Amino acid sequence: MIGYVVNRTLAAVVVVFGVSSLVFFMLHLLPGDAVTIMLSEFGASAVEEQQLREQLGLTDPILVQYGRFLANAVQGDFGTSLFSRRPVLPQIFEQLPKTLELAVAATIVGVLFGAFFGITAAIMRNTWWDSISMIISLLALSMPNFWLGLIFIFVFSLNLGWFPVQGSDTLWHVVLPALALGLSFAGLLARLFRSTMLEVLGQDFVRTARAKGVAEPSVINRHALKNALIPIVTVIGINFGFLLGGSVIIEIVFARQGIGNLIIKAIFAHDFYLVQGGIIVTAALFVLVNLIVDLTYGILDPRISYA
């Protein structure tokens, strides 16, 4: 177990290193110049622009800049924002709770709706409820989350006035974004729950439990559901990682604070220090979530060995 965790941790470090390197070089290939954008409003001369580039180390060869970036990154220093002139990491940690809040809420929405429709569809296989559940899940999976967000704002905020239109200050602000982001995930989970439950319900140990007179709710919960959870937990973990970095559009639609919104603004401003830091932190969280998912397999199925 310990050896497995060590090996996965080392692999995670390699992944984060690869992501950071890829992001660094890709950002330096973008057209435009951050210094020119920074000084465009002040009418700075070419000499002043060159002085600022030298001050920021942007005139050094790219490999020198890359080495300096790695040396600072391993110490937790991702540089200073070119526009706010504040250290990058504190700015990211200021926005991280809002992104985590939205990702957790969207995951809860997806799991609750997906489990309900998927499990009931599997139990009532080939009935009208099975067909309706799969149609609803297909519709949820097909609708873009930003379109759902706009519909929710129009109906529940502007017309009914039940929820605030934008912001991220209270729990009421997270309801509509979580629904918009989580319903498509619910559609995916519903279909996955149904298929895995049907596969498990056809196994010999389930038939044996029923033959022994075990109550049907106990057969579903203790025998079938627990054995069907491994592929579902994998999808939940991977999707949670995607939600951390993929909630950009929803954060913009609902004018929410978060890492995604912060990175988008940094990209348009050519603030590559902030972009690098945001993507690296998101990648590290993604890898951490996947490691936790791997470790939960042994809890769900004691037959799994980490040797």
C-alpha cells in the first residue's frame, strides 16, 4: 500500500512537471507582448518598454527563463502577476474556494440525479420509467451547460426571482450554476449507473442472495450497488477534476469568482505568470483527486490489492 502511494505520488509529480513545462512553452508562443500591453495606456517609449522587459527577465533566452521558472516553482513561487503586481499563488488561493464550492456542488447534483434515474431505470428495466429516464438523461447530456445557465437565469432569476442573477457570496448563488454544470454530468452518470447495475444484477451472487430470501432493498444496496460503484467512482473522480478547470464558462455566465474566470482574464491580459500558476495548481488538484479515487477502490472492493 505504501509503495503504491509512493509510486503514484512520483507519477503525479512527473505529470505536473510535464503540464507546467508544456504550459510554459505554449504561452511563450502566443502572439503579442505582455510589456507592450501593460504600457500601451501610458504611452511609454520603446526604451522604457525594453527596460521593463529586462527588469522582468523577458530578454533572457527562453531556456534560461524556463530554468528560472522551475527553480522558483519548486519553492512555491510562481512569480508576480504582470498587471496586479501581486504574487501569483495568493491570488489563486483566494479564488480556489469558490471553484471548489462550485465543483463539489455540481458533483453532488450529478450524483444525486444520476443515481436516482440510473438505479431506478435498472430496477425497472424495459418499462416506461426506464425509457423516460434514459430520454431525460440523454437530453441532460446533450444540452450545453452555458445554455442551461442562461435558461436558468431567465426563468428562476429574472422571471421568478428565486435566485440571484450573478455573484458568489452566498449559498443561494451556487444553486443555479451547480445545476447548470451538474445536470449534464447527471445524464452521464444515469446511463453509467443503469449499465453497471444491470451487469451486476445479472451475476450469480445476486441470484443466490435472492434465492436465500434476502429482501430486495438489501440485494440492491448491499450486494448490487456496492459492486457497481468502482467504474462509477472512477468517472466521478475524473469528472470532478474536469470541473475544477472546466467551469470557466459557467463562472463567466454567472459572473462568479473562481480559478477558471481568473485564468481567462489572465490569458486575455497576457499575464502568463498567473496563467501558469493557475493551470499548474488545477493540474495538481486533478492528479490528487485521481490518487484519492484509486485508493478508494480497496475500500469498495477488499479483493483489490495494491501490491
